[in-house]
Amino acid sequence: MGKLSIGCFSSLIGSMTLDFAVKLAEAARKKGHDVDIWLSGNGTMLSKKGQRKFQDYSSLEKPVTDLIKGGLTMVACEACAEARGQHKEDLLEGCDRKSMDWYLASCFKADRVIHIGGE
Amino acid sequence: MASKKFLFMVDKLPYKAESSRLALTHAIASQTVDIHLDEDDEMEEPVIAFVGDGVLNCMKGQKALECYGVTSLEMHIKNALLTDIKVLICKEDVERLGLSEDNLIMDAEDIGADMQSEIVPFDDILQQMEKSNHILYF
């Protein structure tokens, strides 16, 4: 089985990019691949716990939490999160925070990289 | 031993969003990636290529600190050169925007960098894309 590294830089609400990334990660995990998701810039919003579900917006906290429990690695850029007022205590359970070199190392070790830039 | 090469591509305008800043900071972070790699693994010096409207990130004389209170992309580009990152600027886009070498950040001698930016035809950037293991398109 292979390893997929997904870098996400788009925002949680207002863009469907993270929805795509999560669905892709889910499909890859179902096929038995290792998946790392890196959240940077506005993408760090996905790492915040306590997202409230509304009918008009897609909601990713539950699928992401399930994926993490199932072995997905999700890491947010610490500086990007802190700059947005998201602190360690705000992190989704199982999600980690690291610096950018972690993402580059994840890409280095990956068989495939899908880097989804910001808006 | 594994050796891999990364290309960072920027086609977004400066300061409109944070894409180009993140491209530069991620490229510069390659300097410390070794701590996460196996002993025999090696990341080649990365390349950052500015294409399309992204070449405007390379304009000289940016006043981001005065205007926005943030480090300018000019400073980030100079730091990239200081850390021996290859900086490529698309020639066709430089000409399309009526720019020349005189308008662009071609070196970072003021902070002690030996590396210089290069204005190259898009074909050369395409070659770099072909040589790279991963392209991170910001």
C-alpha cells in the first residue's frame, strides 16, 4: 500500500476544497493507503474542535474525527493556527500541530502528493 | 538513499492572499526538513518558480512593513536566496507585465546571499517541473 500526502490551504466554510480533501482521504484510507493531511493558512480551521453543524453548510468535524480514529494523520500548521487565535486547547482530538518542515517531510516520504493551494 | 526534489510554483498576486507568502515560507522550511527524515534521505535544494501574475511578488522596493506591518515578500525572497533556494521568474510574464530585471529582486547581496534570481523562459520552468518529484502549486 502507498502513502498519500494532502496539503490543504483553503478555508473550511466558503470553499468546498476541504470537503474534497476529506472525501479523497476517506477513499484512500478505505483502499488501505496511509494518508497525511497538512492544514496550513485558512485550512487550519478544519483542526478546530466545536464546529457547529448547520443544514446550509457542510460539516467535517465528525468525518475527520472518525478518520483520525481510523488511522489518518492530520496536522495543522502551529503558526497559522495561533495567528488565527486557535490554541492547542482548541484542537480536535487526535489532531496535532507542527511546523512546515513536517509537511515537507511527509511529502518526501509520500508516493503521491496532492497540494491544494489557498483561495 | 533516497533523494527528492521539490518545486514550489507561485502564480498568485502578492498581498491579495497569503499563498505566495506560504509558498516562500514552505520552501525556506526545507532547510530544516532533515530532522524529520531518515539518515540516508536527502532533499535536494528546492526551486521556487514565479509565473503568471505571481512574478509581481518579485518586485523590488516593497513597503509591506510600513503599509501592513508585516514582513515583505521581498524579504522572504531574499531569505530564500540566502538559503540557496533557486528562484526562477518567468521571462514571458515579466515581459507581458512590462517589467525588466531593474524592477525585480535579482539578488540579496545586502544580506550576504551568493545566489541570484534567474529570469528564464517558461520552457525552463517546465523542465524543472519534469525533474521534480513533487510540485507544490500555491
